[in-house]
Amino acid sequence: MAIFSWFCSLFKPKVGLQSGMAKSGEEKKKMRVVVIGGGVGGSIVAYSLQSVADVVLIDQKEYYDIPWASLRSMVEPSFAERSVINHIDYLPKVQIIASSATNITDREVTTEDGQKVAYDYVVIATGHLESAPKTKAERLNEYKADFEKIKSVNTVLIVGGGPTGVELAGEISFVFPDKKLILVHRGPRLLEYIGSKASQLAMNWLTAKKVDVILDQSINLNHLNGGIVQTSSGETIKADCHFVCTGKPIGSSWLNESILQNSLNIHGKLVVDQNLRIRGHKNIFAVGDITDIKEIKQGYVAQKHAHVTAKNLKLLMNGESESKMATYKPGWEMVIVSLGRKEGVAQFPLITIGGCIPGKIKSEDLFVGRTRKQLGLNPYLDEK
Ligand SMILES: Cc1cc2nc3c(=O)[nH]c(=O)nc-3n(C[C@H](O)[C@H](O)[C@H](O)COP(=O)(O)OP(=O)(O)OC[C@H]3O[C@@H](n4cnc5c(N)ncnc54)[C@H](O)[C@@H]3O)c2cc1C
């Protein structure tokens, strides 16, 4: 029996997917591009290449959850019907593997569910680690549960005063103006990743909405006892529920033992060249928050990286000279933080403003219609 199964195994195809590299004598096949990470950057790369390459998307979940829309979905779960998009809806020509990538060699990518996916080119777009469920239905249920939780309590504690904490406070205070909101932030000002004028404008807005903002203090959530917790300076806070908004770790730990371990800088970011290829690796690109490019990490920047990378991959797959590859240079930076549905804070290169102009640009629809359109989907409906 053992000899029989050994004999059969000789004729089994290799586990996982074979790359589409053209073989002599065979009909010329499309090259295999494996995109790892189906967030802001990865979704655009896969979408842009699906007609010209054999694209495989490896994402830990079956859907793209537009990150800046998730906080609204916690107070209006139906919003997520549009902002959580199954990959298959915009990537009909792509093979989707809903599993985490766990390793990469110079020939293939390994996934948590045991698949080995051979590649000609790889694009790494694993921005930030998430603990998201696998299916859209499960994700929508999570948003409903968050909504029910917020609706049913009197006092909500938000830990962290970066964009997530500030935008969540804005969303809750807009929909539930009578809830008591407490926001505790470790640093001396909110939104420390941008200028102090933006911090002040956000602070003014939140305090006008009666959000209790506590700066320069931290909280050890392990000591949360019956809804009561002490801050680092001994202040006692009582809340019925809390949300931790302290930022997610960079999604590069899976590369620590891989061929790319020496391409990670001390912050766990991938060192890329001006063509967005990982230094020393001619067929591996990286886009988005995981890159070491010195710029404010933003979704629209990840999308720019994605377009440059897709362009370069098309060129290389056409056999054109590397010298023709597009280069990426950080441009002027713009950050908009929404405050509820009508207002926001915007930092442009020469000016920082608050109020309804940033609200009009971002807060009304949170770029959801626009993002859907970029992926060939109807901005307002679930179907194309
Ligand atoms: C509250 C908030 C508001 C924001 N507002 C804006 C805004 O208004 N405008 C703007 O431009 N930007 C905004 N941003 C920033 C923006 O969301 C990020 O810069 C952007 O998501 C980065 O894109 P990315 O493709 O690099 O990574 P992500 O979008 O984080 O995508 C990474 C993907 O990789 C997957 N992944 C991770 N590890 C693995 C693995 N090992 N295997 C397989 N898959 C994996 C994840 O599941 C995820 O799908 C905001 C961010 C936050 C938190």
C-alpha cells in the first residue's frame, strides 16, 4: 500500500498553483503576478492587472474593507453594505486565496492554509495587520454588534487620539449626541502625525461636542475592572464600553524568516527603490504603508504606488527595457480627518482648515463612492 501511494505521488501535480511563465513550444501564457494583501494598494494593483496577467490575490479575508469607512459602519451598519466589497465583485478574472501569506521564497508564496503559489512577479501590500473575520457577512455582523453596543450604553471610552480615535469620537457624537464620550490619549496633542494646528482644530471640535479629551495619559486595559479604570496619573474613569484605537502593527512580521528579512528596516518596513521594487529583488514590488518611503502613510498614496507598480509590471511583462520603468516620488501631502458627517480638519501644504470644506470633501461619503468607482463598481449600489 505504501509503495502504491509513493508510486501515485510521482504523478501528482505539484501542490498549489504553477506559475504562468511562458515555456518554449507551448502557447505563450500570461505571466503570474501574486498580489499579497487586498487593502487599498493591493486591490488597485490586482484590478489594474487582471486583464493582462494571471493574477492571484492572497488576502487574509474574502473582501476589501475600505479602512476610512469602518468607523461610520460602527454607528450606521448599513453603510458597510457599500464599503465592504467582496474581492470577487471587482476581480472577476483573479484567483482569490482567502488566507494569510506566511512565507515567500524566490519562487513561491506560502499561505497559512498550506498552499504554495508560484510566481513570476509579486506585489506585497500587507499594510497593517488586522484581526478581521474571513467573510463579508461576518464583518457586517461585527459592525452590527458594535452599533448595538454603542447604542445600549451611556458612556463610551475611546483609547487613542490618532485618526481612528478622533474619527470614531466624531462618528459617535454625530449619531448619538447624548452619549458621554471620553477619549484618552497618551501624547500631548491629538493627531500627532500631522501639524499642531490640525490637532487644535480637532480638539476644539470635540470639546464643543462635550467629548471629554484627556491628554498625556495612558490606560492599562488589563486593569479595566467592572468598567472602572485608572489612567497613568491616577485619574479614575468609569465607562460602559471601550474601543482601543491605538493603531495596528505593520503587516510585515510574516517576512521575518523569509528571503526578504534583510529588506526590512528597523521599523519593519520594506526598503524599496524608486520603481517600487524591493531593493535587490528584481521581481518583487511593494506598495502602501509597508514601504519605507518617507511620507505620511495614506490610502491615496498607496493608490499612487499601486498605479506606478501596475504600470511597471505591464512594461516588464511586455519585455520592455527596465530603464523605461516609471518612478515614484512623494508629492505634496494632504490629510483630511473627518469630524462627524459635515465637518472635518484638512491639512494642505500651505494651509490647515477646519469646518465644512473638509467635511464636504471627505466626511459626507468618506470617498466610498469614489473608491468603488475606481474598482469599476457602481458607486452607490452593490451590483455593477
Ligand atoms: C481612521 C483612518 C482614516 C483614514 N483616512 C484616510 C483618508 O481619508 N485618506 C487616505 O488617503 N488615507 C486614509 N487613511 C490611511 C489608509 O487607510 C492607509 O494608508 C491605507 O489603508 C494603506 O493601504 P495599504 O494597501 O498599504 O494597506 P491596507 O489598506 O492596510 O491593506 C493591507 C491588507 O493586507 C492584508 N494582510 C495583512 N497581512 C497579510 C498577510 N500576511 N497575508 C495576506 N493578507 C494580509 C490585510 O487584511 C489588508 O487587507 C486612514 C486610516 C485610518 C485608520
